[in-house]
Amino acid sequence: MRQLRPLVAPLAVLLALAVPGTAAAGSYTIRWGDTLSGIASRFGTTVRALAEANGLADPNRVLAGRSLSIPGKASTPRATTSKPATAVTPPTSVHVVAAGENLTGIAARAGTTVQNLLKLNNLKSADHLVVGQKLTVPGGGPPMPCPVAGFHTAVDGFGSPRPGGMKHEGDDIFAPRGVPVIANANGVMSHIQGAVTGNGYYLRADDGTVYYGAHLNDYVAAPGRVSVGTVIGHVGNTGDAAVTPTHLHFEIKPGGGAPVDPWPVVSRIC
């Protein structure tokens, strides 16, 4: 099921994100890059306590510029120190397929590829998952990164109506002009340009999934083989996005076919 959240105009989102962070006794204004867990750690409280004190239905979603009430007596952030990780990740784990999930999203969250999941589970096709089905997934590996490697706000817009009876076939990740757009998977990248796309790209990942990005301000990487984290270009508003705030239009095409709702992936990696 797609996560429900308030509808916010993209421009309003960006304006809210521009508010600088401040801290005062019993309150804190969210800054760019903040997470609820990080705020809780700095103020000596818990994510649950912050969520309950501020009526947050989803602790994974915080908006820069919003003022949070800090429960307890803490009024200033406490110092944090880095500690070496001690947890041992098991070789594999079991994932139970939920309604609306697809193998692309499950692979992204597990830090693996669709092809690897097919192999691990002796599956012949990625198109026939059943709700409740148990999948073996690897228990380690780096997670797939967000294609916008900087301050950003992801907006779920798949299927939204567009002029001419068209529908929006991706999600938009809003960020200031010039924020890097990176390869979110290993694969082969090609440039695409047009009146609608502006400066765009296709990234065919090693597992066959094709990722499409549009409206780049400019390119950095030349077409060809790229690895995860390679800077492809920078966020802009070229093409038919010229009158909108700067953002990356992002699509996922399993097997290079029709685009699917990218929100199950975008909502977790961005």
C-alpha cells in the first residue's frame, strides 16, 4: 500500500526546506539533513517520545522548517561520539511479501539485485510474487542510494494527471539547483535529450532494471559504464520543467519495460 501523506505544492516544500535550524529550551526547528533519530540522540530522548510529543504519524518523515517540541528537560543537544559497529549481520534473512511490493523494491531495500533474488529463491520470473510469499534475501551489503545525493524532498506523484490526458510515470525528487545526481546502481548510462526530458539519462543496471532521470541542469559523467555513486550530473529544471522548482524526475522500468510505481523504492532510499 502506498504511504499516505499530505499534499504539498513543490514550491511550498522547497520554501519550507530553506528555513535554518534553531534550538531553544524545549523546542527544535528541523534543519536540512536532519532525521528524527539523530534529533532524539542529540537531545537525549527517543524517536518514539518525539513522535508522540509532536503527533507524528510517520517518524521516517520530517520536514525542514518544522518546530518540534522536545520532551523531558533537555534543552540543548548533547555531544555524540562515534562508536564502532558491533552488530553481526546474518548471511541471509526471510522477507514476507506484502501487498503492493515488487522484486525491484525488495532488492533495493535488501541492498541486492533482482537477479540475485531470483537465483536465491529459484524464481523464473520477477513478475509473479504472491502476498505472503517468503523470500530469502541477503543479510548484508550496502543499500541502494538515493539518486539525488544531497538535500532533497521526494514527492509521490506516480499516476498523477498531466496535460493531454497523460499520466506522470515517475516520482519527483526536489532539491536545489546543482545538487549531484548519482548512479543508484552499477550499469551502463546513456544520455537522452528532448523538449520534455531536457537533459536526461537512462541507467541500465546490471540486473536489467532501467532507471530514467530527467531535467538535469548539466552532465558530468560521459555515457558508458558507471558504478554506484558516480555523479551523472546536477539537479535542474530543463525541458518541460522550466516553470517548476528544480528537481529530478525519476522512473523505474523493470527489465527495461513499462515504468512501475517507484514510490516503494524512493520512499525508502530517499
